[in-house]
Amino acid sequence: MAGEGPPRLESSGPPDGSASLSERRQALERWRAEGVDPFGGSLRPTHHTREIRDGFDALEGAAVVLAGRLMAVRRQGRAAFADVQDRDGRLQIFARRDRMGEEGFARFGRCEVGDLVAAAGTVMRTRAGEPSVEADRVELLAKALRPLPDKWHGLRDPEVRHRRRYLDLIANPPAKDLLLLRSRLVSFIRRFLDERGFIEVETPVLHTVASGAEARPFVTHHNALGTDLHLRIALELHLKRLIVGGLERVYEIGRVFRNEGVSTRHNPEFTMLECYQAYADYTDMMRLTEDLVTGAARELLGTTAVRWRGRDIELAAPWPRVSIADGLAARGLDLLGAAGDAEAAARARAAGLDVPEGATLGQAVEAAVDRLLMPDLVGPTFLIDHPVAVSPLARARRDAPHLAERFEWIVAGTEMANAFSELNDPDEQRRRFAQQAAERARGNDEAQALDADFLRALEHGMPPTGGLGLGVDRLAMLLGGAESIRDVIVFPHLRPDPPEAADAP
């Protein structure tokens, strides 16, 4: 998908292949003056471009209707050639005055690059060997009042591409391919989990308590209830309520919202897969993650070898498991053996890490992981055994109670997934929430809030459970070789257009 340049747009008109906005509006009025509705064509497509190309031998000589956007027009006296682009690609339209008649050919000649048209005619091959549709009739379906991007440079500015995604999809085939891959990925995930007995559910987007992750929420107000609500920052706690209710295997693919920064890896709203399996633990979630990702790669790409962020990556399982303690020890740093918060923070600062005064052991470990460990983890790796202090919803290891049965899946220095053996002791969960409240009181506005109803659910008994949260957008980036999360989100968040941009071409 990567590496293709933007398509060249050709026309017999101005150098950029399209007339100005004012000229196009004049053309619009001319159509109307002739009694033609420039937005009311009646022809409907019978075939798409790929069907005609792939089935050419069977379709040659058959009558078809092809509809799409004019991407190029080349006029040669009494004949004309035009490229029509639909959802599958492009196909050539061949028009002759003798066949279409004077009026029909003249009207076709006034269609411009960017217009939506339908051509009724016969499948044929030109003398140059190009599969085409020889038109009997071409009908204007929708007049384009704004020009397409410049034919030589296409649409390259990332800001413009993401802000005007409709133009990006028209002008840049790789952009459309990437979004189609994402769609196929979501379909694969659903099929993969359905086949393993998971049930897809939908849980509320508006929460009374923002919990389930360490993040700053968006806040809104419900007028009828007279209460503030939060856009969800995670799917976790409602899904685990369903485990308590006996569903045993549940999942949701849904939007979550975090009031945080924007970068090539972060968008204020993004798509998460969260799935929970009763009578399982984090080792089961490791195997599930390996099977899901390698299966997706093989189905969507035909290979488990990908290239991402300038590196060749092999996704075939099994993936190595690296404990945080061992990873830091290999770099000469022991934080988990520190006597307490102060000593851990001091050791981290001595190693050159930016750890603020008053930092906890957990915060020191997170800083060390981000700076020293993750950048070196190129191939898919399970980073395991995080401190309990930074894993408030995870069950502790029985042989090392200060560590959690938790992993992060890392690829090319990027966190792709987070999973654990779920904490199902309601008293311990209440104590962890109290610790989070103390963190919030010390100024950590991303600390988790206490969800009293979730604790009530745990008090009814939740079986041992393994849970996984995987970033769908980041997985699409990995499989599609995309450098920015904006490339795999159809309409990413951007700063608002300035008012004067509304009338810009």
C-alpha cells in the first residue's frame, strides 16, 4: 500500500485539470438552463471496475453501466477517453461522436474532472489493449463544484489529507487501502472471538464514574438527570460486571475517550478491543493475543512479516516474555528491590531519568520502562510483571505479592495491548481504589476513581478471569505500515479550521 504516488489528473482544461469554483458554478447553471438536473441522473451501475477487469473474457461485448468519478478526460476530435474511478479502482470510458450522437457527445465533453457520471455501453478492448466501456450514453450524476487536488502534486499535506479525508480517499489510493484494511481487521477480530465462544456486547459510553484506566476524562452534563457524566475512558468495569453475571466470555470493540494530548500515537477518541474470559489468567491472554495478531496478519497480508517505523518485524508466535525487573537489571538498574518510594525515585534519578520529587516506586518504574526498556523492544514482546502499585485492577502474583500478573504487548517501542489476571477480591479492590484516591489527592488527576457499583458486583463473586485491552488503531497501523494514528482513523481530531478556510478550494 505504501509507496504509491497520487494519481495524475488530466484534462483539456486549465493546467490543474479543473476550472475554478466560479467557472464551475457557471457550468452548473448552463446544465440547468438546458433542462438537465446536474444532481439528478437516473442511471444506476450494473458492474464495478474490478468486476469488468477480472471478468473481461466473459463480459466482452456485454452491455453494462459503470458509475464513478471522472479522474481524467482526454479529447481527440470526434472521440474522447475518460478514466472513471469507483470503489474498486479505475476503468476507461471510450466515447465516439458517431455512436453517442452530436448532443450526447457534446454533453459528455462538458463533463469535468471530479464530476460523478454514469456510462452505459459495451465492454470492449481498445486497440492499445485497454479494457474499456464504449459508451452509448453518459449521464451526469452530480456536478463537482470544487476542483480536485493538483494533478502533479496530488494531496500530500498531512493536515489537509486528514482534515478533508474525502479528498484524500479520492486522490490517494493508498489512503483508501489502509482504511479498507482496518475495516477487514475489525471483521477478522469479531470472527476470531466469535469462533472461540466470546459474546459481543455494547456497554454505556456515558459513565457516572470514570474508571478502568488511568486517564483524564471528558465531562458532560445530563440535563434531565441533573448530573455530570463522563465519556468512558475504558470498557473494562462494565464488561467484568457481565462476567459476574455469568456470561463467561465477552468482548466489545468500542470507542473510548481520553482528554489527553494528540500525537502520531494518540487521538482523543480511539477504538479499543476489550475481552474477558472467565477461568483464565494472563498467560491465556498472551496466547489469545498471539493467535489473534498472527491470524490477522496471515489473513489480511498473507504473511507475518511486516515493516513498521522503518524496521522489519516478524509477528510469528511465540513472542518472548521479558520481566520488568530483568529488563531493568540488564541495564544496571534495580528499582523493584528499592526499600521504598524515596529510594526508588533516587535510583531512577541517578540513572538519568526525569523523576519528580515525591514520585512513587510505581512512577519511577514507569519512567524507567518508557525510557530504558520500550525503545529497545522492536519485535513483538510481552513485558510482564508490573508493580502492583501501578496495576490497581490486576491480581497480584502469589509468589511475589508486590508484582501483578500483568503484561503489556510491545512492538517497535509502542504499547499495543495491556492485559492481566483480573483482581476479583472485592476487599483488595476497595483498598486499591483507596490508594488511587490518595494518588488523586496528591495531584494525579489520572488516578482511577472508586466505582462503588463495581465493588458491589465483585462482592457477589467474580470467577478467576483473564482480560485483554488491545488498541485497534495501533494494530491497524502495524499491519498497514502507517506512521501516524491519523492515517487509520477516518476522521481524526484536528484543531478547528480557521473561519476563512470555509471558502478555500
